[in-house]
Amino acid sequence: MTFTIIVNFKHYKQASGPRSEDLLRNLITCRKKPETSVLFAVGPSDLRNAITIAPGRIIAQSVDTVSMGAFTGSLSAEFLQQVGISGSLLNHSEKRVDRIIISRLLEGAKEMGFPLYICAESLDEVRSFSEMKPDFIAYEPPELIGGDVSVSSAKPGIISEASDICRKSNVKLLVGAGVKNADDVRRSRQLGAQGVLIASGIVLSRDPATALNSLIEAA
Ligand code: G3P
């Protein structure tokens, strides 16, 4: 079964504009491993350049509508797919979206074959979103995001429960928040997650490629 690692560039200075391209060029030198997929969630203005550097491995950090049209200031799944973006995070705790909108976007994205990674902040949300049958749910407790304590050590019981819920609905579970090293990846996997999301542990690292390589090793 494929294990997915998503590196979220967020809106960090170290991962925006020309620095986003440098970081991406550095990270694509990391080792490739069968059954391990490494994707990069890049900021909206860096998406077009990112796909020329890492085609097939770039996702968006959020999406606003399904189709293109009279939607000022929006980013649509239709446009993203057209330019070669491979999916999008949705409802990240730093970019929350109404449940009705999530459901609408999910329906449209499924028809297009555009994967959405629906972020959930709690077990209740994991339950509720799993009923919508997305391909992926990304469980990230907001209080651990950007910190040094990883979700896999602080909330092991919740990961196992989330994994049971997702398995029953045939949804893949990713987990994130505070993930930093190989142990976090191993533990998350043992608890039933099929991938991890990581931001600060890579983007703010002194040696991002070494940090990512150690996660890939452990995946
Ligand atoms: O989307 C991943 C992110 O929210 C986790 O952030 O810095 O705790 O790895 P971080």
C-alpha cells in the first residue's frame, strides 16, 4: 500500500517565490522509493512554476470552486487540473471551509478525478467527512501544528480510532502536526495512517533534503 508524504510549503518566506523553486529543486533530489509518494503543497502563486520543476507531484493548498467562471479571486479545481496540478488540500485548519462547501467541492472534484485531501481537526470531523467518502482525510490537531510534539506521540489513540473509521469508509488517512522525524513516520504508520503531512520540520530545517530523506527511509 502506498505511503504518502505531503510537504506543505504554507506561506513561509523560506518556501515562497524564488525560494519556493529553490526548495523544490532541492527536495526533488531526495531518494525515490517504491510505494512511497512524496507530494508538495505549494502556495497559489508558485504553482505554475512548481509543475515545471516537479511534474505530477504538486498539489494546491486550497481550492475555492469546482469550475471556472465569474468567481473573482478564486482558484478552481478545473483550472488546477488543466495546468497539471495533481490535487489539493482542503479545509486546512489555517484555511477553514464551510462543511456544505466541502461537500459540494468534493462532489465536483470526484467527477473530475481531482483528489482532495480533506483536513479534519477532530475525531468528530474525521467521522463526519468520512461519510462524504473523499479519497483522503488528513487529521491534524490544530494545537500541535508548528510545534515539537508530534501527533503520533501526543494522540496515538485518536490516530488508531481515526484509522478504524477511515478503513470502514474506504478512505485513506493521513496525519500531521509536529511531525519531524523518522520515528514519527514509523509510529504514524503503525497506528494505521497511510501518510503524513509535514511543514515546519522540512521548510524550516537547516537541511530540508536530509530531513525529507529520513522520512522517506522510514515510510
Ligand atoms: O499541513 C501540515 C501542517 O499543518 C503541519 O505543520 O509545521 O506541524 O509540520 P507542521
